[in-house]
Amino acid sequence: MNMKRAIFGILCLLSIPIFAQENFKVYYEETDNGYKIYADNGEFCPVSVEIDFKIENLTSSIGDIKIIEVPEQITKFYIADLTVIDRKKALRLGFSIRYNHGNHLQKSYDKNYAYHLPFKKGTEHMITQGYLGKISHHDEYALDFRMPIGTPIYAARDGKVILVQESNAKTCADVGCEKFNNYILVYHSDGTFAEYTHIKKNGSKVQPGEIVKKGQHIGFSGNVGWSTGPHLHFVVFLQRFNDRETLATKFLTGNGKMAEQLEEGKTYRKSY
């Protein structure tokens, strides 16, 4: 006798990843009483997954809980038990999911952290577009540092490299070119991320999974993607499913004794 057919009846599984982390999956295994739901996360940071169960004749051990944080670099992370209610009746098991980097329930972070300027000691660069800028930073706490193509970029904070995109070469001033952005994405110890964007083609000196220290040379600036001229776009954020919660930050300027919020149109020198 086919036990699965005799006891459990109809089985329907839906698994729909919305975002592009290729190293993440949610799956199930059959048990004597129903099913266990697990996740594998091969990413170099935690991933949040939102699960919407579509079940009949089953109960979920996590009830109405929807969002679960899955630790980095883990296999068979337990999420939930689904238990059969009546073995004589047919059942339905299905779920839809969406997921993305980071802890999407996180609210607090180190608001007092003083970032290093992301360029070489003894040099200076202007902020051509600041927080909530009128060109492309509408409702976004991001900074554009004017930099000639090939200018060395330095890590503003310790962290782990999560993603590197350096294969693009196309540039245009239209938002449609955003998909061609080259970048280095770094995860910090307080759950925030920093993205260093518009690096030149093959302009990264780091790889995913690599630990970087503040002041470390990580790449070279460029003019790739959605850009109106050579610059480094720098943004710190908490990741959410549909968007980013960008964060205002302070930087050590001059000799490194004072931390301040950078302003559009001003030039800042790094002497530390």
C-alpha cells in the first residue's frame, strides 16, 4: 500500500522565491505525523524568509508567524512542523515564499558608528549629491563622491562581502541603466549593509565571503550603470523585502578626530 496516498491524500507544493539569492531554498520532508519545513542558506549573511502556508487538514507549529530569519551558511535549518489533523481525510500542503538578505524585523542598529571616508589617506573628494538629493536620491540617505575612474575605494567599516557585481560596462543617465550598476555589497556586525556602487568593470579587489577591515582597499571607482559622471555612490541600509531602509550616517573627517554628517557641495579631506 502506498502510505503517502492512503494516509495523506492530495499533496500540492508551491515554492516561489521572489528575490535573487541563488543559494537559498525552502523545502519539506515527510514525517510520521505530517511534514517538517526546512531552509538551506548558502549566503554569507542571514536571510529573512516570509512564508505563506496554503494548508488543509494540517496545523502549523508556528501559527501565524510569517517572517523567519535563517542564519548564514546553514543547511537544514528547522522552520516548522505541519501536523495532520485527520488521517482519513485528504490534505493540501502548499506555501509561497519570498526572501532577501538581512533580518527584516530588525529595528535597532549602531546609530553612533563613525564611518571612515571611503578613499585614500591624503586625498579629498566632493559630495556631488547628498542625502535626499534632487537628482536620484529622492527619499534616500545616500552619498555621491566625485571620483575619477580608477580611483581606489577603501572600506568605510569592517564587514563581510556579500555580493560583488563587476561585469557590466554600460552607462547612461536614465534609471533604466540601474540594472547595469556594478557594486560591492558589505554586511556589518550590527545588521546593516553598505553598498559601494558604480565601480569600474572588473574593478573589485574582494570576493563574496571575504572579511574586510575599515581602511582596506576593496576596489576602483567607475562610471558604470545609472550614472551622469564618474563617482562613487555610497549607501548604508537595512534590507526589507520590497525596498531598503536607507540610514543617515556620520563620517570621520580631516584628521579623524571629529565625526560629522556629510553635506552636498562640500569637499572632505582624509588625513588619517
